[in-house]
Amino acid sequence: MSALTERVNEIAEKNSERFLEFFRYLHRHPETSTKEYGTSSYISGILKDLGIEIIDIGMETGVVGVLRGGKEGPCIALRCDIDALPVTEQSSCDFPSENEGVMHACGHDNHMTCLLGAAVILSELKDELCGSIKFIFQPAEERNLGAIAMVSRGVLEEPKVNACFSFHNSPEIPTGSVAVLPGPIMAGLNTIDITVTGKGGHGGIPHRNTDPVVAAAAIIQSLQTIVSRNIAPTDSAVVSVCSVHTSNEMISNVIPDKVSMKGTVRFYSEDDKKTVNRRIKEITEGIGSAYNCETDFQTSEDLPVTSNAPLPGYMDLYPIALRTVREIGAEPAAPAPSGGGDDFSHYSLGAGGKPGVPSFFYWLGIRNEEKDCVYSWHSPRYKTDPDSISIGSRLLAVSALNTIEEIQY
């Protein structure tokens, strides 16, 4: 462990109660996507008190702060998400949400607290800092809007960011462990819309009609062969039809004219994404034709894959990340990538014509059975372990310090 990491640990320990105060406030005052006004004001006030410069990138919510070190050097960005969900809290938390019908059911209060904790730590080390730190408190992650908006408005510029780190909590990983994966860590996702049109009529005289329900059922069944028969056994993908509606809902004896279906595709590579979408189109059109129905297939890309694989021509952050986790005394973990998505991928890939930067994404363990911290993301009973806050704060701070050191070396 370096002397600087020891300083980080000391500062975190000294401010542990302060970090918990941040956490309690943020958990009690959740706000949904694009409405994080109070949250943004609270964060901005803390950063200003720490002497961190607030940068206006032209957004109503979200906060960007820059800590300029005592010496010139690289700029490292640390990012968290700040929005909550429209979920009524049913957890065993001692300081529950005071905003009725809204809670931090995905742990973004934990993320904000850890980034504020990193800001406290790094501000105390400002004079020894050979570079600058950009703190990005991003809105609207739950709606996949915030990262695109911030990156396209130049959040990775002025000062230009050399590398970016972030994490998401994981209720599957015990507190004290941090997932460090060298490749994909969260899925890319598309939304699919399929419409099957036939000719409706009496349910008791089906031969006089063209039944889109039977065709839709055949399509749903056949889509499940894509992953098993078109994706390599060493790869992963998901095709889920999650919503099915007919043009005459809940009528028992009338064959409808139309069936509409909506679903999601999850993938971990661009090649697999293209394969899945191609096969959905082929299967939909083929079965529609076989059943004398017209079909329409539309897909929209919601998120690219969140991957820690290095960008071509840029530094590989995985060795730095693994070293960081070990230095702060956490246990490195390497679970399978998640089927969930995160818009952090845009910091790596860029958005709105703005380029991305080398980026790394961790999972912070928050599972603690003794404290009832076992429920999945978006559950009304979700609860995060406060003991993870010190680990997350130090994880972000030391990631920045180690990356600055590596770039300068």
C-alpha cells in the first residue's frame, strides 16, 4: 500500500460519520429522473464548501465539479448517477424516503455518497494532487438520458478528461468485495416492437378469418431459438417478449385484427446484436407469411454494452482497477456480466459527436444478510449496506490517484 493510499484511508476514517450524514439525507430526499433539483442543489453546496469549482454545462439538473491540484497533470473523471425511482419504499431502512411514492430503489444514493466521499478525500489532498479531478453527478440514468446529454454537452472537455471511472452497487456481491472485469460488465440493450396484422372475426368460425394471435404465438416461441441456435455457446444474449396486446383486449369470442408485442434484447457484442436483430426480422416475416399475416418489426437501440475492454490505441485501465481494489483492502471479484444496462457506456463510446475516453466500471458489493441488504435493484424492499460507503469512496479516490500516477509515469 502506498503512502498516499494510507492517507486516503485515514481521511475516510476521519470523515466516516460525515459520509453517513450525506447518505441519510440523500436517501430521505429522492427525486426521479430529470427532476433532481433538490439533489443537485445539495450536491453543489457540498462541493462549493470543499473549494471545488462548479462547471455549468447547460443542464437543469446534475452537477459537474472540478478540483484542480497543486500541480499540472492529467484530468480524471469520477461519475455517479443521482436519480431515484417511482417506487414506494417498503424497506427496513431507519431513515426511509420522505418523498411519497419515490425511493432510491437502485442505490443511487449510495453512489452519490461515495462520490461526495471521494470529493472530501481528494480535496484534502489537493496540494499533493498532480492533475485535476472532474466530479460528474449525472441525472436521468434510469431513463437512459443523462449520459448522452452530459457527454454531448462536453462534460469530458475543458479540462479534457484522460480517463473516467464509475461503479454500480451489487446486492449479489457481499460488502467488502468489488467486481473487476476486463471486458463487458453490463449488457447493451435494444427495444423491439412487433406488429402482426390479420383479419379478425368470430372466434367460433376461425376458418373465415386470418388469426394474428396464432401467428404471434408462433413468433414468440420461435424467437427463443435465436440464442440457442444462432449465438455461439460461449457468448450470451437474451430475447424477451414482455408485453402482448390485441386490438380487442379481454374479449373472449372475437379474433382480433392485430397483435402488438414489445420486448427487450440484451447482448454483449455488436456482432451478436446484429445477429439477433437480423434473426428476429427473418423469423417474424417468415412466420407472418406462413400464417397469411402482415408483420412489422422495429428496433431501437437503448444502450450500448458497458465494457471495460480498452479502446483501440488507449491505455488499459483494468490493471489499475485491480491494483486499486487490492490497495484499499477490498476483495476483487469476477462475477458474470449482468443482463442489466447502464448509460455509463456513453462515456467510453462518446455521444452527440463528442468522443469518449478510456473508462472503467466496477460493481461495489453491498450485500449483508444480517442487515437485510439482500433485495434486488428496483425492489421496494431494496436496501444498501452503509458499510460499503467507505469502500466506495476510497475506491473512486484511489482509482483517480493511481491513474494519474500511471499516466505521468
